[in-house]
Amino acid sequence: MHIWGKRIFMAAAPLLLTGCLWGPGKFASDLTLKKDGSFVLDYRGEIVLQTPPDAEAKAEPWSTEKARCRKSGKVEVQAWLPPVDDDDKDEVRPCTPTELAKAKTDFEKQAAERAKSKREDTEQMAKLFGMPGFDDESSRAFAAKLGKYAGYRSVQYRGRGVYDVDYHFEGRATQDFVFPALPDNDFIIPFIAIRRRKDGSVFVTAPAFTGRAGPLGARAGAAAASQMKDGPVSKAQGRFIIITDGEVLTNNSEDGTAPHALGRQVHWDVGPGSSKIPEALVRLQ
């Protein structure tokens, strides 16, 4: 397992337990790198707060198999009843219609309370990491706050954890750069990271631009895959393009470099079937 994978998995563990994570949705993004050290990054599309699959789920439905009546008059009600112990002197008997009706009421009340408690716990954990709540009010407030930061031309909350973003940033690759940097968020997997090397080259990675189990699955390796099987699944779908008048030294795209008016370009198509994290090393000097 890569060292990066180990560290990112350990840092992400609390979020994996809740199933909450920021990630791209449908998008188009391009990065232009020039020999003079300037760069322009555009990201147009969705940023998604991936909530656990059961965050919006209804309470578990009732069935008569969730009740067991005993000769003593005791009625057991739970989602999964263990096998009957043959040595148990309190024999099982058929439940009466009255007992089943009460058991159904009790079960549905307990199931609703469990679902509510789990949702509240998940939401509190998300807030500890600087994420908004799952309600529309806090999500719209988050969108308004994010829109105040440099580069964000517009941020609109569309509902169900999806934000429509138009981002345009012009900078210089003289130091490391990460997108997005979200307010109050203590942990995020970069969509795009630019890292300057001493020799004047720039290493570009796009950890969040991968499908399937997302960047955690891609980096952590098989040893951690079983621990992340219930974690968030990537919703990234789009194309990432690097355009440069520098020299593309290495890249892991499917098609390699192609001519462009500025010099060369390389692209990665991201979707459910993609598993690579886009990477390229570009010499600017």
C-alpha cells in the first residue's frame, strides 16, 4: 500500500464510518500550465456531499417474522430474532392478532427512533469535519459562504447534497496549490493538486477524479478495500484536461499527449469504470 494511501485512509476513517465525504459529481475541468509559471484552473460542475446510503432511508419495514410470542405471555420484538434455544422452557407459541398489532406498533416506533438517532449521529460527525448539515437551510448557508472565496464565480445549492459550481482561478505555480479548499473543512481529498519541484517541473494529480470506490479505494489498496466496502462510492463523471506549452514528461492517461494550439494536451475521462488517479509531470523550465 502506498504511504499516501495509508495516511489518507487513517485520516478518513471517521468519515468512512459515517459514509460522508466531499467529491465531484458531473464536471468538466481543465488546467492550463505555462512555462512562465502561470496557471489557469477551471472547474464547472457539481461538488457533492456524499451522505451514507441510509441517511435518507426510511425506517425498516415491519413483518410478522420480527415478533415472537412465548407461552408465558412475553412478546419479543426486534429486527432479527435469534434461533430458538431447544432448552428454553418458555416455549414459543403463535401470536394473537392483538399481540401482533401491538408488536407492529412497538417495532415501528423503535425503528423510527433508531433511524433518527443514526442520522443525527452521522450529521454531527460531518459537522465536526466542517461539513454542512443534511438540511437545506445549512446547505444554502454553506453555498453562500463558499461563494465568498476567490475563484468561485458562482455556487448554487441544488438540493440533496449537490452544489453547482463555476470556479475559475488564475495563479502561479511557485508553491503547492489545492482545489477545492473549503471553509471550515478539516479534511478533504483534493480534486486537483499542483506540486512544484525544485527542478522547475510541476507534478499534477487529481485524486478525486476517479470512479468506483473513489480515491481511497484507488490509493489504499486491497488490504484496506474490505474496510471501505460500505464507504462512499465515487460520483465523479467528466473529463479533466491539462494544456501546456511545457514538456509533458510523464502521464498515466489512456491516450497520451495530443497537439494543442498552446503546445500539448492530455486528458482523462472519469466515470464509474475508471480507477486511475490522473497524474502528470510537466517541465516548465
